[in-house]
Amino acid sequence: MSARRSLSLHLVATAVALALLAPLGARAAGAPAIAQFDAAFANVHDYTMTVKSHEFNGSQTQDRVYHYKFMKPHFEKIAIVSGPGSGGGAVWNGGSQVSGHQGGMLSFIHLTIGLHDSRATSLLGYTMIDGLMQSVVDKYREVPGQLSQQGGPVVDGVGTDVVTLKPSNPAADHNINRWVLYLSKTTHFPIRQIGYDGNTIVIDQWYSNIKTNVGLTKSDFPF
């Protein structure tokens, strides 16, 4: 191979590599609040939180309040505090299954089922892992699309940063073409997340009572 052809191929390969890396750099630069979350979360061993969730799917709606417990690297427990399935809950210890029970009269029956089983997911099919605050933020890092950040409103006395994601393929996720995440300027943790199909709110989640490093152990996650 001639030196000129070799140099030409090298320049082409370099250009392609730079083209692939550019969107990643642009995304990272467009949302420094995500990097701030990462830095804050690096110091978290475990946490508990409350999530108030509203989901809309066709003619159906689901309003629930969840209580979450999480311990690194992959221990999670949720309880449905109010709404459909109230009294139910589940534990995930990594892998593709969850252990739990439904609410009401069936609460004494414990089952081990698949993570994506309809009995273990929300109205829109989201799993208990999707509700973790690190999973919420990961979406803005990982889903292809246009990412931006701007200063947000004061929420319950706390200033916020607002990160917006416009997915490249809304059809892959209930036609949600805009995700909006409010992050605390103080803790850098999520406060609220809204998913839109056009101007219609498909999902609306509020995160509160986030307490970190509370001393959870494996015994808090009986599978």
C-alpha cells in the first residue's frame, strides 16, 4: 500500500472517529447537572426515598406513591404506599427476577417472578429498577437524542436545573418525545421528571424524602 493511500485511509478513519465522539461530547457539555449528580451519587452507599407517580396510557391512568430502599451495587426494595396495588411490594437483588407480594387479600402470597412481569411493572410497563434515581438520570445519558440544560424554577424552596431530552426514536418508549428532569441545585438529586407525548403528560414523577447513607444492610432486602 502506498504511503499516500495509507495516509488517506488514516485521515478518513480519524474523521469518522471524531464524528462519532462529537455527539457524546456535545451531550455531556449540554447537561453539566448530570455530571454533578454523578459526583454526588459517588458518595452514596444507600438511600431511601418516596416517589409520587402519575402514568397515563390511552384511557387508563395510574396514580401511586412508592417507598424505595436501595443499597449499592444492586439491592432494591419498593413498597406501594397508596394507589392500585397498595400494600404490595417487591425486592430485587440483581438479575432478572423479583420477589414480592401483591396488596390486599393476596398479600400473604409471596411470588418470585420475572422483572418485566406485568405484576411487577407499572401501567406503562416500567420496572422497579427504572424508578431508581440513578436509572432516571442514566436515561438522559444513554438514550439517543437532543439534550439540553437550563436554569429551572424554585421547587419547595430549592433552586433547580432542568435537563431536557428529546429522544430520536419516541416510538421506542410510548411515543414520549420530550423528557424533562428537574434536579436540585443543592443535592443534585432528582426532584421531578415529566414525560410528554406532544403536549400530553404521559408520566409525571415527584421524588421526595431522599435520605442517603442511612445504614441499610443486606438483611433489609430479603429475597
